[in-house]
Amino acid sequence: MSTQVSDQTDDESSASEAETAPAAQQRRMEKKRQRAAEAAEKRQADEAEAALADEETYHLKVFRYDPEIEGKKEPRFDDFHVPYHKGMTVLDALMYARDTYDSSLTFRHSCRQAICGSDAMFVNGSQRLCCKTQLSDLEEPVRVEPLPHAEVVKDLVVDLEHFYDQMEAVEPYFQTNDLPEGELEEQRQSRENREKVKMSTRCIWCGACMSSCNIAAGDNEYLGPAAINKAYRFTMDEREGEDMKQQRLEILEQEHGVWRCQTQFSCTTVCPKDIPLTEHIQELKREAVKSNLKFW
Amino acid sequence: MYEHDVIVVGAGGAGLRAAIAAQEEGADVAIVSKLHPVRSHTGAAEGGINAALREGDSWEDHAYDTMKGSDYLGDAPAIETLAKTSPEEVIQLEHWGMAFSREEDGRVSQRPFGGLSFPRTTYAGAETGHQLLHTMYEQLVKRGIEVYDEWHVLDLAVSDEEAPKDRTCHGVVGYDVQSGNIEGFRARDGVILATGGLGQVYDHTTNAVSNTGDGVAMAYRAGAPIEDMEFIQFHPTTLPSTGVLISEGVRGEGGILYNEAGERFMFEYGYASNDGELASRDVVSRAELNEVNAGRGIEDEYVHLDMRHLGEERIIDRLENILHLAADFEGVDALEEPMPVKPGQHYAMGGIETDENGETCISGLYAAGECACASVHGSNRLGGNALPELIVFGARAGYHAAGRDLGEAEVTTGKRGDWEPGEVETPVEPGAVEPDVEADASDAVADGGSGLDSEEFVERATERATEHVESLLANDEGRNHAEIRAEVQQSMTEQVNVFREEDALKQALRDIREAREAYQDVGVADQSRTFNTDLLQTIETRNIIDLAEAITLGALVREEFRGAHWRQEYQERDDENWLKHTLLSWNDGSPELWFKPVILEGEEKRYEPKIRSY
Ligand SMILES: Cc1cc2nc3c(=O)[nH]c(=O)nc-3n(C[C@H](O)[C@H](O)[C@H](O)COP(=O)(O)OP(=O)(O)OC[C@H]3O[C@@H](n4cnc5c(N)ncnc54)[C@H](O)[C@@H]3O)c2cc1C
Ligand code: SF4
Ligand code: FES
């Protein structure tokens, strides 16, 4: 296959010197049509072959939608049969489908190692990072959909603006009153305190928790588990002073803050970083009570 | 058209630090990034960040180790700047609340790392990069710095004087991924490229899918020289199906490498009789590939890394995340089975030529982070030295672009003084193929009309980029980028990998040439303006082709064995002839090769090359 292609291109470049530009253009267009036909044929053959060799393929049902393109404005599911190899993840399968069958298949992804948080999707009915999900752990057909409760931009891509806004609403940055003297002096932190905040610092902003939360689905202003967890990270850090802690608790115990949480644990269940979100929210509720704030 | 004083392209560690610095200096700064900042690949760094913080350590020792690690191909002024500045930068992060691991006394922890004479690698568990990226993004939010996220920068707006060093960068052209709109961004004071690595030139890499070397390729085509591109670091323990990194920590704790016959080859075959599995990254990578090439690999592809004998308790205590990685990405339970591993592309030592202030030879154009070559890593980077590079040189580029006086740089950029021309015999003409009318739009950076003002340059560049995008979209039945990209990636992995020999390098150049020709007819099947990743990957593929060629040309011309660069025909380091940097300039669509000497003169001493012994 590859030699065939390169032969063609060789011909092309040597011939083009003598030819007039329009003739070359025409010839190229012809080649292109031919190639497109071949590619379509190959694709069909591939799919058919893959579908036949049953135990070696995975069947994916993938959500498709594009607001702009005629024929894709109506949401639908596309079927892809992807050849399987050991260790293959849902993301690998999506990439294979895109690169081999349909280059318009659209999804976010980058690191392939569960650290950039960009490929959280709804796979077989729950929020997961596709790169971290082995196909072999799933039942067929594998249904891949965009994260629920967020606006779909295209195919598997959702709008995360609202999620980011909530993250930023909790003043997500360290604020300390007493920086040590001297440029090279550290603000000491006990090991215990680091351990206490450690899990909360692992969040990769994937949005899975927010998407799984019934409360967030019904109350657009609810800060949501990820943002509250972000606030936990600073509230519990001993290096931030008491007054900062009060200020944070005020943000947290407002009407759409911690008290909205009904401890359903769905966020904790889906978090790919195993952050004990519900526990963190509960702990902040206790802190709020301790500090005698009003509650709703 | 948007307008700011300083525009930073990229929001990884280098970009974020640059933006904070520029704002501190009073500039109106904005970041333009194709990914939301927290999605940047800096988040993947595991091991740690080097800084001489403790009694008994000194910046001089850090500088010395770095120079030695570089195999004497780093520039002393840049290395000394790195070593001197990283303590204050790391403590700055600490003051911003970064969750470093802690000692009993509450100070930050440090651990030993390969090639360091003191345990100066400061870390946050095995997620140092994640903590660093998020801490810096928090500071960005605090300062209200503007971010255009999911904006893909397509090109630079650079004036067109004959000599690159007379040119000026006036801004960039961005593509809004969500809407498909193309807009100019004018930078009154400077553009800082912080676009990260180029791992996607290879088909097996620890780098993210987005690491396509865009900034390096853009700067190169705008006339900024790129430096030492042949030096690519390969990491010996990556998972075969994804390239996910299995940290050196496994071998550090006593993990053992086996070939298919179950032999512990690092000792039995004598690759590193003293150090075994703990030999340096390049040595272990070569050993593994030797095994595979000699038919002793598993499935002709990889070897086994076994840690079962360490016992469940110790594994869970110290290497728990490795268990997750093996299970999630390879489907292997590392308590029960050995893990499959093979070498993978990991880091690009080369990049856009800059001085210690992050400045390129084009005025107003800066680069920092992995896309830049400030020349601190030379031919081999020490683990833990990339992260300090981001913050040290990111900050300097930010300050300098915003007008702070950092003093005269000692490293020179562009063809100045003691450069010497180079030549290399190639089987095919490298560089752009005869551009057809449509593709032409993307090639020419300089487009006539001196006497244009800054806004007009940005407008022109925007028009050009728009035409280019239109022409790609118009060709909806053209070649698919994925195919072309895969061919380049495979060729690079086969021919320009850990082992390099002349015929193979030449074959790679032929393959790349073929890819260029195929690319003449590349097209975009997806016709949507909304989130068109088909289009963006097509644009990235062009960058991959240019950088693959640059790496290969550098590898072909450098006739010696230095650091990560192994040549079959030349098995010795050759200080007599090769204490110099390889540079490539994009000259009317073809790469021009030249050299400049390495600066071994430090502040108070000269670094004398010593034999590298394993
Ligand atoms: C797995 C792994 C582990 C590592 N571990 C360590 C370690 O322990 N210690 C260490 O010192 N180093 C380590 N490194 C190396 C180090 O992490 C990287 O060199 C460094 O993080 C690169 O940072 P950066 O800011 O230059 O780029 P990145 O973090 O990659 O950021 C690049 C940015 O540029 C943007 N961008 C790219 N192209 C465009 C475009 N066309 N338009 C707009 N925006 C664009 C992206 O969106 C992104 O925001 C590791 C690397 C890897 C891959
Ligand atoms: S808390 Fe967990 S699920 Fe929620 S955004 Fe963070 S990593 Fe994702
Ligand atoms: S691709 Fe980065 S988290 Fe999955």
C-alpha cells in the first residue's frame, strides 16, 4: 500500500515540470478521486474484515453531533469495529476509529496518561477517563457519549466554561499572611498537614464529578464537588491563616455551597483520581458549623 | 485584532511563568494556548525539580553536574544562570503554596537523581509536574491574567528583512478552536513561544498527543535558527502500547530487566557491568534495543521489567502509582507479572536558539521551555533539570520582553562572529517541495513591503493564514494527514532512533521527502468550523515533517558519538571537531546548516571536557 502511494507521488513530481499547471492540476484531481475511491473501498473492507474476525474486534457505538453540518445536526450513534490488542484503552479505540475510518470524529485528548483531564466521557453509562479505561473491562457494544449535563459542542466535546467558572469562584489560590523572612526560606508545613491535603491536590479538572452530580444538574449555581474540593485544599492547609480560613468558609457555606450536597457519593465513585470528594465536602460542613457561620 | 504588550504562546510551566513575570514587570500580558492551561504536558512530569537549596550543596556543583551531564555541549553562561536562579524560583513556587513533599522539620524534601553529586531533586510525590502546573495556574487566576484557551496559534507575524537578525516579530495569528475564527494578535513588546516538546515526531513517545513542536516549526520558518535538533532523549522504560512512562524509581528500588529467555541482560551481556539496570538512560535504552534486535526481545518488540521480588508491601509503599499505570494503560497486574517496557522518545534537548534572556535573534521573539534551546542540556539532559529550566528561563523571557534590564547576554544568537558554514550530503533535496500556489501561502513568512507598520504585518499574516486554512478545507478529498503523519513517525522510529547509521538516516530523509510530496495534496475531510481537529492535526503534521527533517539532518551531519546521539560509524566523542552546536536556518524554503562553538567559559572557570565513563 505505502509503496503504491509513493510511486504515484514520484510520477507526479517528475512529470509536472514539463506540463502546464492546469494539466497537472487536472491530473492530480483525477488521481485524487481515484485515491479517494480506493480509500473508501479499503475502509469498507477493513470494517467488514474487522467485524468478521469477531473475537479480535471491539464494537463501539459513538455519539455524533455537529451543529453545522447537514446530516449531522440530528444527534446519532455511529458504529465502529476496531481491531483489538491487549492493553487497548477506549481512547486508543477512538483514535483508531478516527484515523482509519472517519477523520471528522471529534474528541479532546492529549496526555494519554490520566493527567491532563481532557478525555472524560460517558462510557457505558458512567463518567470515565477514556485513556484510563481498558476496553477489556467493558461490555460490548461500548457506548461512548459526551459528559452529561454539559452542552455538547460537537461529537464528544462538551463546553466546560461553566465548570471552569465554578472552579474559579472559590478563589483557588494560596493566600498566606506570614511569608517567612528571607527569599530562600520555606514556609514550613508539617508532614501530617501535607498528607491531609494531599488527595485534594490531585484533581485534574476533568469534570467527571460535576457531570455525575444530580444536585449540580438541577442547580446551575451549585459550586460542585471539584470546586469545593479545591477550596478544601486551601482551607485545610495550615499555612493559610485563620482569617483566610474564615473567608473561604464564607464562600463555601453560601446558598449554593457545601450545604447543597446530599451525600450521594456519585462524585466520589467516578473520580479517576480517587479523591474522597464526599468526605471532603462533609468535613467542610463540619468546619462551617464549628466556626459558627449561619447556614441555610 | 487583539492587542497586548506581551503575548505568550503556550500555557505549560514555561508559558505560565513567563506571563506572571511579564505582568509583574507591568506589562499587559495575555496567553494564547491550544489547550486549557491545566491540560498542558508539564502536568505529566513525575520525578522532580533540581535546585541547590541545602547546606553542603551549591549552585556551582549543580552547574558542574549539568555541564558534565550535557557531555560538554551546554553553554556555560546559560547553565550557570540555571543553577544560580533555580533556588529562588523553587522557593518562589513554595511561597505560592506548591504541595511539595516535606521533611520532618517541615522543609521541602529532596532526593537523589541520576548524574547529580548531591540529592538536590525537590519533589512532590511522583507528581511534581502536576503540582507545579496547577500552582502556577492558580497564580495566574489570582492575578487575572488573560488566557485565550483553545486558541491554536497558526503562525508568527514577522517582518521580512533579508537577514533574520534584522527582523522583528509583531505578533501571532490565532485560530479559535471552538468557532473556527482566525484573528491576529498584535504584541507591542514581544511574543514568547512556550509551546513545549515535539515527541509526536516519533510514533512512540512519552509526550502528549499535542506535543507536535508547533513553536519550533513556526520560529524556524520565520527565520529563527534551531539548534542541536539531533539530540533526542529516549527513556528506557515506557509502556509499549502507549508510551506511558514508568519512572526510573522502579529500577532505583531494585527492579530487574529480563529478555525473552529470562536472562538479566544488563549484567549477563555486560552492557553496564557495574551499574546494571541503574546505568544511565541512553545506555539502558541501547541495551534493550540490542536485545530486541538480536532476537531476544519479547514479541520482537520489548523486554520485561520485573518488580515482583520487591514484595507487595514495599511496592505499595513506594511504587503504588506504577501499579496503577501498568494496570490502566497496559492491562498488566505488576504484582503478578513483569511489565513490558521499551525505549521511547522522551525529551528534545534542541529547539529554538535563544540566549540566557530567552531572546532569539529576531527582535521581539522569545522562546522558553522545551521548545527552546537555551543550551543548558547539551547532548543529554539530566533528570530533574527540565522543570527548573521552565521557570528560570520562562521568568527571564517574561521580564525581558516586558522591558526589565537583565544585562547583556553572553550567549550569542543568529549568525554572528564565529559561526562557520556546514554541509551535509543528502540523497534528496531537503526542505519544502516546489510549493503549489495554495500551499505557498503558509511557507513565506516574510512578505514584502518594508515600511509596513506593525498592525499591517499582523493583518498580512492573518490574511495569509486564512487563505491557507481555506485552501486546506477546499481540498476535502485530499490525502489524510493521519496517514502521512504515521509514515513519518514510523520512519523516524526505524531510522533515527536510539541507534543511528548513515544509510538509515538517508533513508529517513527520503521518506520525509516523500511525506512532503504527499503533503502537497493533503486535505481536510471535516468541513465544519466547529472544533475541527481534523484541520488542526493537518496543520500540525506539517510541523512534524519539518522537525523530523531537522532532527535527521542534524544526526547525519554530526559525525561523532555524544550524549544521546549514537552513530554506528563514529563510536567516539570527538572534542577536537565537535565541541560546537548544530544550527539550521530556513532559507528560502530549504534548511541551511551551520555551526557555532560551545561556550565552556563560566563566570570564574572554564569547564574542561572529561571522558564520560559509565
Ligand atoms: C512523562 C514525562 C515526565 C517528565 N518528568 C520530568 C521530571 O521529573 N523532571 C523534569 O525536570 N522534567 C521532566 N520532564 C520534562 C518536562 O516535564 C517538560 O520538558 C516540560 O514540562 C515542558 O514544559 P513546557 O512549558 O515547555 O511545555 P508544555 O507543558 O508541553 O506546554 C506547552 C504549551 O504550549 C501550548 N501550545 C503548543 N502548541 C501550540 C500552538 N500551536 N498554539 C497555541 N498553544 C500551543 C500547549 O497548549 C501547552 O499549553 C518530563 C516529561 C515527560 C513527558
Ligand atoms: S475531583 Fe476528580 S472527578 Fe472531579 S474534576 Fe477533579 S479529578 Fe475530575
Ligand atoms: S488524555 Fe489526558 S487524561 Fe486522558
